[in-house]
Amino acid sequence: MAQKRITCYFHPDQLLFKPKYEWAFGLRLKHPESTKRAETIYKALKKHPQLFELKQPNKIPMKYIRETHRARLITLYNTASELTDLETFYTSVFPKLNSTKVDPINIRHAGCFCFDSGTPLDNTVWKASSWSAACSVEAANQLIQHPDKIYYALSRPPGHHATQSQYGGYCYLNNTAIAAKKLRKKGRVVILDLDFHHGNGTQDIFYHDDQVMTISLHGDPRFFFPFFWGYPDEAGQGKGLGYNLNFIFQKNTQIEEFHRILVHHALPRIEQFQPDYLVVAMGFDSFKEDPVGDFLFETQDYFTIAQELTKIKVPTMIVQEGGYSSKSLGLNAVSFLKGFLNS
Ligand code: SP5
Ligand code: ZN
């Protein structure tokens, strides 16, 4: 049955957070995760009212965030909310061990809850991130009610690098994981992460879980962020063993190679698992002009990928992750989402 329209969730308060710069490779760089990203996608969706219905999510109940994240991480975000408008905190000391002295009321201890220097804290992070997570939760709630429809969460800040207890990679709350935890109460879930980067946070959150299968296709972590996770031998643990899959790709990967692995290796595993829901964690940092990712995808390739995903006929929602070529993000998102409508 052809879908009529995709319901898309976005809240304007997601734009309150405006990171100015990140520290990477010893340099102070303009921050790629700008508000322009979400604004461009929003504007592009708005141009096609016959295809996309734009809605604001309801506020997210705290209990959903607590199902995924540790209380002390949330406390740290509350601490950040007390910073003055002039303060932005960048971590620079990262303890290897969880010291008994760690205090999430003290912003200087943020390094214990963070794994990079590209993900600053200020007094807007909590508000923007909780609205970002509200989008994916709303999509999950609606998908449970209407499994024959497609839902898109225009989440920003992104989420897939955030673990239970740590933020990083421009991610604070794992929007995808929070939504998947909701869906998990109703059935088996596959999270398919197609962002250029490995979804280390999502992998970590469901590593011991046999009801949520996590699959990520991404740039080889020997060379690309997050460097220490995302290798093909990370297969899950305990009951979760066999329910985590990582597929890695080299620099300059084009759609043919990615498509081959997706169709012949990833999708058959999804079908075998027989999920009740599919959550696609979607990044457009695989685009040829992306300043962060290093693949060579074209705009129409996102349509092709989406068309393949519709073939497995599982109720599906999409959560926005990365993608930093703001001028192309709108077209790429529209191309991808259209692929779910023409089946
Ligand atoms: C959600 C997501 O896609 N996070 C990616 C985090 C990657 N951070 C490390 C990249 C640092 C390089 N910054 C490049 C600036 C471009 N001039
Ligand atoms: Zn990414």
C-alpha cells in the first residue's frame, strides 16, 4: 500500500542550542552541528505539504529519558542549565576510572561523563536535547498506534553517540535509543544506523539485549570517529550475543558498495530476526560534499536506500542523526523520505 504522507516532528526550542566551535585534532574549528541543519530540513519538508505533515511533539516525560540514561548524567545536564549565558564548558580532563569523588553538581567534573571535546555544555543543552528526544518518542508513540504509517523525527541535537552515562560526538540524549525502548515494550525492534559514523551509544545501550537488534554501517573506526567502537567483532554480550552487527566501509565509498552490503548482508539479518518495528538512525554525513564524513553518496542514493528498506515491510520510523552539508541537507532528507512513499 502506498503511503500518503509522512508525519514529521520538530520543536522550535531545539534551536536554542547554538554551539560555536569544537576542539578537534588540536584545533578550534567552527562547530558543524549548527541550527542551520535542522532549519534547512524543516524548510525543505515544508515545501511539500502533500508529502509531509509537520507537527510539534508533546513534552517528553522524564521517565522515558531515565529508561535510557543514568540519573547522574541527567543531573549534570541540570547543572549545565545553571551556567550563565556567557559560559560554555568544554571538557579537557577525562578520568579513565569512575572515581568515588565524581560529582555531577560540579560542571568541572563533566569529563567523567563525556568522551570528546567537540560536545560543549551550556545552559541551553538540556532544553534543546529534551525536545530533540521528544520528537523521536512522539514518533514511536504514533507508530505504535499507526504501524502502517511512516514517522520522521527531525531530532537535533543528534543522539546515537550518547551512551547511558556519557555524551559526545555532538550527542547528549540518545533519541533513537529512547524511542526504541518505548517500542520494545510492544515487540522486537531493529535499529539500523546509516549515519556515516558508528552508533556507539546505541550499540552500548542494547549490547546485552536480544529484543533490540542494533546494526550499524559506517566509516572504518580505525580512521574515523568514534575510533574505539564499531569494529565487526563487536557482536553483543550475554543474551545480546549475535544481536549487534557492524559493517565498515573505507574512505570514498560509493552507493554500489554500500547498497551491496545493505541488501545482501544487513537486510537478510533483519528479516531473519522478524522485528515488529524498524528504527532507522539516519545521517546524511555520507553525502559527497559533507565536511565531516568521507563517503561519496549522491542525493538520489538516499531514495534508493529508502526503497530497499520498504521492501522488508516492517513498521518504520526514522530518526535524524548527523549530516553537516547544510545546503544539501534539505534535498537529501526529502530524497530519503520520498523513498518510503513510493513503494
Ligand atoms: C552525530 C555525528 O555525526 N557526530 C559526528 C561527530 C564527529 N566528530 C569528530 C569530527 C571532527 C572533525 N571536525 C571536522 C570539521 C570540518 N571542517
Ligand atoms: Zn555522523
